[in-house]
Amino acid sequence: MAAISGRPITIEVRSARHSQMINITAAVAAKVPDAYQGICHLFCLHTTAGLTINENADPDVVTDLLAELDRLVPWRQPHFRHGEGNSAAHVKAMLTGASVTVPVADGRLQLGVWQGIYFCEFDGPRNRTVALQLIPEPAP
Amino acid sequence: MAAISGRPITIEVRSARHSQMINITAAVAAKVPDAYQGICHLFCLHTTAGLTINENADPDVVTDLLAELDRLVPWRQPHFRHGEGNSAAHVKAMLTGASVTVPVADGRLQLGVWQGIYFCEFDGPRNRTVALQLIPEPAP
Amino acid sequence: MAAISGRPITIEVRSARHSQMINITAAVAAKVPDAYQGICHLFCLHTTAGLTINENADPDVVTDLLAELDRLVPWRQPHFRHGEGNSAAHVKAMLTGASVTVPVADGRLQLGVWQGIYFCEFDGPRNRTVALQLIPEPAP
């Protein structure tokens, strides 16, 4: 991504492990102006990482999510051809998706009570970037 | 989600089974004003449910979708740590995703012929809420 | 989808194989006006195909993605009930998702260095249609 005109806004994420779910909810909320109405679009600029929304309370949930992805998509498989050896991370990125969109009302992310926004690292540790855009919703 | 300023608009869903795909296309279409141009953004406010778009004709398709998710992500697994015991539902929510965006032209959802919008219940029965936003697309 | 008012814009895709990932990045970029700021919303109008973002460099990656989806969701399974026999394609469409949203700044798709936009055919060969919308992001 070329950083043109200062847009999109970016959030920098530093992962510490090979697979890791990093709660970025507070970093996202900090970029939303007061009284803003619309959607917040987040886009992961990488092909071995993703974004998802899931439970923000019990940390065992995200541990279980990563463990289950590992079980579903084992790291080493005889049919994988990609020379870098990280095809499993590419598959996990496809399954989680590169972007999330979150409603915003009166400047606040309109997440459910138990929802947090997670950056999903599948081939870390690395420095990662998430693009953030704010798209307004006109008054009805 | 705090209900501030009457936005986002919400759609209430009552699931009747533990796993269930509920066609909400008509409920969504009813919220779209005449002549509206843009996207309709739907956001599931829960972490054990999701939203997806799939076949609206043969009900066997959504039966097969749920059965295949059950096969891929069995409910009980020795590695799951989350105390509530519903980690499989959290995984399924991650795989389907929390939001869908649908094109709208002249006030009508621009779905393909065979497409319907489904609320995906993975840990019901429960009362659920979907947030709806309308983001305009200016004339080209 | 009814083609009303010339919107959404559409991109036509012709798949050549039963399962295939087709890089549509250039076709999408060609629809984005100069100096445009916002998001580009792409929506797949089919229930046995999807859209995803993944590596644009080594073609072995998308080969591995398709092979892994085939391993995860085998084509023939005794529990599938749908009479058309293509339930696996419907499952894959659910796992990849029907839409992607990409940031745009100064008229250019703001993809990461290794990212391309792919149409994912899961039950081809067929003629397919992707709807494209441009939603502006006002200056901050």
C-alpha cells in the first residue's frame, strides 16, 4: 500500500508469536471521531493474517479458535506446493477474511457486549499493518 | 450495542434450535427505502452466530451447510478450554463472519437469483440482534 | 440481479475449470476513477462461488488454497441431501464469503504488496458476474 494523502489511516500491529489473536478494539476506537455516524472499515494488508470479530472476555476462546484452525489446517501437508512452506497461513487468512466492517454511532463502535476486534496472525512474529476507513451513514 | 440516535437500525431474530439458518432477506428488504442506491451493511452483534449469503431455493442446501460445519467443527473436542463449552460455535462464527454487505439499486437488494441472506445460529435457541446500516453510493 | 440504472457496475468472469481462482485485480482497478477516495465493494452474485484476497505472486498459493478446500470439504459425502450434488461448492462459498471491500486512495486500490483479488469458482465452468460499487470516504 502506498501511503497517499494520509489515507487510509493505518494501525500498526506487532505480533509476538507464530499464531496469535491480538485485540485491536481500543486502537480502532481511538481513531473514530466524536459524533461520527457510519461504518468503520478495517482491511488487513497481508496474505498470511486476517481480521475477525469474536469474544473479548474469556481469553480461552481465542486460544480455542487458534487451536481449532491448527487442527483443521495442519501446518505441514504433503499436497502443499508453495515454496515458502506457509500455505496453511494463507488458507487461514482466506477462512477468516481480510476485512471487517463495524457499525459506528455517535462516535462509538457499536459492537455487541461480548465482541472484540481481533488481528489474526498466522505466520508471525511480524510487523503488520491494518488500514482503517470511516464511511459516513447519512441521517435517515 | 447501545441504542443511540436510533442508529443502527436493528432486526430482531428469534432462533428456535441449537443450530439454524434463518432467512432474513425479506426483513432486510423491508428496511430499505424506495429509490435508495448504495450498500446495505448487516452486522451480527453476537460471537456464537454469524451472517452469510447462500441458496434461497432448496432448503436442503442450508441443512447441508449446517451438517458440514458440524462435521468440520465437532461440538466436543478435548482441546477446547473455554468453560462455557461452546467454543465450536465461536469457531463457526469466525468461519462465516459477523457481517455481510449487499448492493442496493433503486431501493431493491441486488442479490443473485438464488441468493438469500441468512442469520446463522450456532448456539441457540436465543434472541438475537442484527444491526443494519444504509451507506449511499453517489451517482457515477 | 436486475440491471437497474446501470448500477451496480458489473464485472463478467468466465471460469474454465470446475474449481479455479481467477485474479480479477486488474479488471477491478480499471473500474476505479482517477482520484477516487473510498472503498470498492465487490459482491459475487452466485451461491457456488466466492471472492477472496490472497497472494498474487506464486501461483502455487492459489493451487494450495483450492486443494486444501477440497481436502476440508470433499465433493461427495453421504450426509449431503441437496439434489444438485454440489453442496460442497455451497459450503466453500460460505467459507470464502460473497463479498470483499478494498480501500481506494487517489484512484488506486490500496492492496498490500502481495495481495490480489480473486474470484473463486467452486462449480464451474460457468459465466459469472461480480457487482462493483464505489462508496466515497470524505476527507478527514
